[in-house]
Amino acid sequence: MNKQNIQLDQDGGLRHFLTIEGLNRALLTDILDTAESFTSITEQTIKKVPLLRGKTIVNLFFEASTRTRTTFELAAKRLSADVLNIDASISAATKGETLLDTLNNLEAMHCDMFVIRHPNSGAAHFIAQHAAPHVSIINAGDGSHAHPTQAMLDMFTIRRHKGEFHNLCVAIVGDIMHSRVARSQIHALSTLGVKEIRAIAPRTLIPAEAETLGVHIYNDLREGLRDVDVVIMLRLQYERMRGASLPSEHEYYQLFGLTEDKLSLACPDVIIMHPGPINRGVEIESAVADGPRSVILQQVAHGTAVRMAIMSRAMRHKIVVAGGESS
Amino acid sequence: MNKQNIQLDQDGGLRHFLTIEGLNRALLTDILDTAESFTSITEQTIKKVPLLRGKTIVNLFFEASTRTRTTFELAAKRLSADVLNIDASISAATKGETLLDTLNNLEAMHCDMFVIRHPNSGAAHFIAQHAAPHVSIINAGDGSHAHPTQAMLDMFTIRRHKGEFHNLCVAIVGDIMHSRVARSQIHALSTLGVKEIRAIAPRTLIPAEAETLGVHIYNDLREGLRDVDVVIMLRLQYERMRGASLPSEHEYYQLFGLTEDKLSLACPDVIIMHPGPINRGVEIESAVADGPRSVILQQVAHGTAVRMAIMSRAMRHKIVVAGGESS
Amino acid sequence: MNKQNIQLDQDGGLRHFLTIEGLNRALLTDILDTAESFTSITEQTIKKVPLLRGKTIVNLFFEASTRTRTTFELAAKRLSADVLNIDASISAATKGETLLDTLNNLEAMHCDMFVIRHPNSGAAHFIAQHAAPHVSIINAGDGSHAHPTQAMLDMFTIRRHKGEFHNLCVAIVGDIMHSRVARSQIHALSTLGVKEIRAIAPRTLIPAEAETLGVHIYNDLREGLRDVDVVIMLRLQYERMRGASLPSEHEYYQLFGLTEDKLSLACPDVIIMHPGPINRGVEIESAVADGPRSVILQQVAHGTAVRMAIMSRAMRHKIVVAGGESS
């Protein structure tokens, strides 16, 4: 089974959401447009729509992540779904059985969607390959492979500020090697047709495949920031950098920490993004993170609407509207 | 107070669900019939009924069990109840106070039902004996005593496949000594009137009281499987076998592991059951667990409907229908 | 920013609920009156009102407390709000980022209310000072500073039994020094105009500021109990008494444990209160805790209604009634 098709149903619509790879521009744009309609809901007095009432969504986390779990739980509840949180990293029962037995059991309980977080790259794909026909899988981060819902909320934030993608020069700064977010962002930016993608990092934190993805590589932050429209900072994740030769935290900040000073080389209307949580003074200066060009909290705000969009699109065949079934 | 009556209200209806002992065939059949009506709900697009709207169900677990907690949470949510999950095994507050003080506090908050999981046999009975009149107790497993909701979902699965109970020969295989599930199954099968119940296990894993329950004992799997209609495998639970002399895991599998080969001695339309989670290659061969005669995942699927049935029957006096109170 | 005003909006209504200090008698009475109306709801068959439907309430606990979390979760669900439980004491994500970044992220997700439990005194105030305009903060206990919702449910219980406050003599007994509950109770009793407040404790467990609050200090329990109308026992919290010189548990019970014998000195219709969980035989005799003058479980019962009142008053500008916005 190939990665390109498993995410789509026979009509070419979204069934699973595992990776940006293999999803075309029309489908990504449809998600962004749907998220646009949910944005107003999250700002209303009653922040709820009955779209997924009576559906069961399971947050199945094989790696603890309160933050990510919370964003999916919130999105699911605002769609009126029932949510089960399963911390599979501490569950004795799930440890004794195989991953597929755990999956099959939850499927048998007529759950409709699994939001999977797993430390191993490819785990969400593996689960999707074995999922029952009535179940949709959402990848909430698998190892260093992909974190596609984060990439989509980033795209949504960029579109809200810049309107169109085709004229943009976007720089991704930091530990691209170990970042599942960066990998998903590069695929999304490329599919949505930005003019230029730059990867800015020390040589040791640039993955070998970066050039094949059409990314321009910079090992100097000042050089790479010149005339960019969007800067996406990555979180420095020490826990993922086993064996990578890295300068000291202080030295890293000197060279690759984003400061007001370095940022002056970018376009005047540049926006600054970061997937959070921020390491202040490590990869980004507080003045930048909290400054007028930062859209970091807007990313968080858009995260709910974008996840609502992805969940409801993947379950669109199960949604009942006004007495009938909708597509 | 005797165990036979505490579960029933003055009209002979279900109030608590603690053990199969003392419940008659009519009452067990009523639960199975009610579950039948819920089965269709769990397969609908909107898997929810408003029966327990505005009721509060507390999962009060003195022993961690993600799997069991999940099944009860799902059943409660599909009945539209509000659910509180309390992990009393790690709660500092509950450790400092007595079990009855914990109970009394939750009762004072006008909770309607407690689903109790406890490592000590008899804990659910103890709590039911001291429960306020407005509260129902469901036993979700107490030590090696009982696990009656599991037994009821097993009975439901058998009835779905075999129709009637009176002609059946049912074999329970494995660690019967330490199994709360086996104890509940034997009582349920006996009450529902099966022709023959067999217990198949090494001598050291057969409890002394087995014969008094009218169970036929076999220490040889091949002999015991001859002409049976239903095989219920038990999970080998090393953690419960303190002091029991047990052969090695390999030797156990040779003698008591269920394989296609051994199964050929049973009736051609035999069904294979297991409460999960499965230890593949310890008590059961994968070819059997995943084969056409296995109904293991159907057991899981029926678990939601059966737990919905038990919960709603125990709270039937509190259910409002179309403006009035229903029984 | 002063502590007196941050809790109120421009109309003098409740916005945050951080401490009793600075709230006037009219506002406290309004909360008690609102709670009165919710009491009947928690006793109905369907214990739910749609007041906060579509609102998101986050239990953000930087200190584990299953009991307190449960009471707020229950109150929120009975108001039909969506509830997110975040155990910030174990969340790796929140540890890496600053408290304000955690807060800002949850605000960006359009959460409406944060219920904060924190080991540091002043944490809830700090968060309220930096909260976005659309967010209300409820203090669920901050260090040894305040626990105002507990104090309000105590006031509610007193009013239910005694009617008026102005004739009452109320004794608070135990570790007043380290008790956030005692501090909040003293402010509430004083604001509601009781005749006399007594603090009864060993010298080492009386805080220096007690006398400035108009409290009469007793170091002898028998003396202090004479003719009191209400006795509020405190929980002896060894974990909070770093460095305080305390007699042995046995010696403490001899001197300051509440017994039937000592209680005979109080008014005949005295009521006994305790915030729970009780240390039986340490600060209170079981005969007293479970006796006819104990209203301890009624406190728990009223806790839900009082927390529903505080939550709904703090969000009253966001409540939609019959198609419009209500105040």
C-alpha cells in the first residue's frame, strides 16, 4: 500500500490525515477554507457545533503530550463529539498486548476516529493500514516523521496574513534534522506553491534529503533571513538530538537565536512563527517572541479551527445534516 | 445483610450489580434483552441516547485499568451521562481518608452511580452495603471475586451465536483459581441453564469450590475440549499467581495453549472467547485468536451495549421519559 | 494593581474569584443567594442547566488534588460547560515554558475560565493580573494564602443552619498558621458580620496577623468552645508544617482534638464543620464527625451549588438567555 493513497477514499476525499505528502493543493486548500468557517465559531459565545454529535474520538497517546492532547480534545468537544483520552504510555493493559490488538479493541467499541501520538516514525501509517473501514486516523506526531496538523495551522496562519502563497519566501530556522514539524511544513509550503523555502541551521542539523525537497540551505542566519516574508522558528529539542554534535546553548543562541537585530534583514512586514513551547533566550529572544511581528499566539488560536476542519473533513461521510447523510 | 438481596430493590429489580450470584434467570435475561436494543444504537451514525442525561457516573478505580475504565466511560457517555474518572490508587486525598469517607463525599455531591474497581475481593459489596439510597454500585472487578459485567457480555455473545443456552456445553480454560471472570461466568452459565460447564486447567489452578458449583473438571485440554460448543479462554495473569506452582510459560502453552490442532476435537461450529487482553502464544495461538471461530472482538463490541443495559436498568427509577418518570 | 479591585469588573460585578478580601457583603450575599437557586438543581433528576453551554473551563492544577478538581469538574459539567483537566504538575510541556506562556496559549484557544490550583501563595492573583479580557480566574487554593470557594461553601452551610450571621460566635480550631481555608473563612465571616470569630490553636500554629483581623485567640480548646454556635475544624496538614514546633499527634489530639466531651461546652445547637478530608482520631473524634451536630457532608453537598454560583456569576456577561445576552 503506498503512502500517497492510503489517506484518501475512493472519491479522492480525505479519510486519514497522516502526512502532507501525497495530498494535493486542492485538498489542502479545502482544509484551509473549512477552517476559515470554523474560526468564527471559536469566537462566538457558544463555541460549539453539533457536527460530530454521537461520534467517539479517541486520543490514543503512546507518548505523553498534554499540550497536543488538549488541542485535539478541545477541537473534538467543539464539534460535539465524545472524547476518550487514553494514555497508552502508562497503560499496563496496552503494554501487554500488541499495537494492533489495542487498535482492534477500540474499533470494536465503535470508535470513529483515533488521534495518534507515537514516538516511532511511521506508527500512524502502520495503524491506518490496519484500520477498519469505519475508522479515521489523525497523526498527532510520529517520531521525527510528521506533524501534519501543526503544519496546516501554520499554513492557515500564513494565508491569513499574506493572502497568497506564490510570492512568499519562507525560512525555517533551527533543528530541521529532528523536527517532524519542519518536514510537514516543507511539504505543505511546497504543495501550496510558495516561491522559495529556506532551511537555516548548523550543518549538523540539516537532514540529507533537504536539498531533494527543493529547499535552499543556509548555515548563516543573517544571510538566510535576508528579504524573507515568513520566519518559522523550530523548538530546540535536546531530547531528540541523540548523538548530534551541537554547540553549547549559549553559542547556539549567538549564531541561530532570533533577535530583533538579525530580524532587521528580513522584509519589513515579516511574520514570526513558532510551534511552541518557546525556549526563551535559546532559539528566540523574548522581544521578538512577544513583539508586533510575532503571530505565535495566533497560530495557537487557529489550531482549534484547523483541527476541527481536518476532523470534520475526514468524517464527512458520517455527518448527518437535517435528517440526512451529508458529504 | 446477605449478598443475595442487596443487589435488588423492593420490587425485585436491579439496584446494584455486584455479582451474578443471587440474580435469577429472568433478571439476567432482561439485561440481555435490554442490551439487544442498545446494540443497534452503537452501530448508528449518532451513537447516543438521552436516557441518563443529567446523571453523574463516577468511575472510582482503586486499581488502574485503562481498558475497563474506557469501556464504562464509553457506555456512560453513550447514555448521555456525565462521567467523572477518579484514579483512587494515586489520589493522595483519598489515601488519607477511609473508603467510606471517600464514598460519603461523592454521594454528598449527588453522584448517581459508582463503577468500582478494587484489588480486594468484596470491596464492591462493602461499598454497596454502606451506599446512600440514591446511589447504585457497579462492580467492575474486585480482587479474584467477581467481574459480573464481563460475564454478562460473554453471555450476550453466546446467545447471539447459539440462540439458546440449555443445549450448550461450555469449557472455561486456564487460570480458574485466580480469575474473577471465571467465577462470574460459571454463575451466569449455571443460572442461564447450560447443559454442561467444564473447567480445564492444571490441578493447581482449579479452586476447591469448583466441584460444588456443578462444574466438570478436566486437567487435560484435549479431553476437555471434546464436543464443546463454546470455549472461553482466560488470560494467564502472572501477577495474581502468588505462590501457585505453575509450569514454565512454554510448558503451559504446550499443555493448555489453545491451538487449531487441539480445537479440532470440539464441535465444528465451536466459538472461541477471551476477555482480553490476549497473551498470544501463551494461552492462545494467533491462528485461533484471529480465526473464523473467534468471537473475541465481538465480545468487545457487545461490551458497550451490555454495560449500557446494566447501567440503565440499575437507574431505571431515575429515568425521565417524555416528561414523566419511567420504570 | 491592587488586590481589592482586580476581582471586579467596571460595574462592580464579579470577574475573577481570587480571595474574599475586597469583596463586600452584598457581593458575597449575591453568591449565596445564587447558590440557593442551584441547590434544587443538584437534587433534581436531571442535574443540569444549559447556562454555560459552549463555554470552555480549564482545571489548571499545578498541584495534584483529585478531590478539589472533582468538585469543580462536577460544577462545570452541571452548568453544561466543556471541561479540560490539565495536570500541570506532571506536564512536561508546561514545565519547559513560563507560567504566562502556558496561560497565553490556553487563552489563545478561546478558553473562558481557568480554575487554578497552585502551591505558591499569590499564583492566582499573578495569573489574573495577566489574563486576557475574555478570561475569568477562579482560585482553587494557592499555597497557604486563600481557598475562597471553600470559605463560601462554609458560609452557605452556616446560613442554611443559622439563618443570620450577626448573632453568631464562630470558632476555627487547628492549624490556622498554614491554612488557606482559615484565612479565607476569617475574611468571609468578618465581611458577613458575625458577632465573634475565635481562633483556637497551639501558640505555634497561630499566625502573627490573626489579631489584626479582629479574631479572638484561644490556646485552650475548652475555653474557646464555650458558648460557640459554629465550630470549624481544620485538617492537620503535616506536609505544610515545615519547621513548626508541634506536639506529637497523640498529644495534639489530647489538647486540640474535638470530642463529645469538650463539645458539651458549646451551645446546644452548635454545628460542626470540617473542609475534609478528615483525619479521624487526630483532629476530630469519629463520634463527633459522624454525629447529629456534624454538617460535614452537607458542606460537600453545598460545594457543587456554591461553585456553580461563583462560576456563573463570574461569566454572567457571556451567558446567552433566550436568544440574547444576559447580565
